Amino acid sequence: MRRRYELTDEEWNIVDPLLPLARKKQGGRPPKDRRQMLNAVLWVARTGAP
């Protein structure tokens, strides 16, 4: 079930090729799901959550 703040499949197909494939070796864990991570970032930006 898609929530109103999540990207549609069409939007994701446009954005996905623009994202970097791999992280630089600076440490940290790579995201399990890049789409879910982007949806979380957009949610914070849209709602103003701290």
C-alpha cells in the first residue's frame, strides 16, 4: 500500500538512475532499500519533522 508521501513507480523510475550506485568508503551501513531511504528523506522535508 502506497502512502501519500511516498514516490510513485513513475517518479521512482525517473529518480533512481540519478542516484549514486555505491557509497564512498567513509564507513556506515549502506541502505537496505534506496527507495525507502529516499521516501524517508522526502517525508522529513515535507513534514518539517526534526
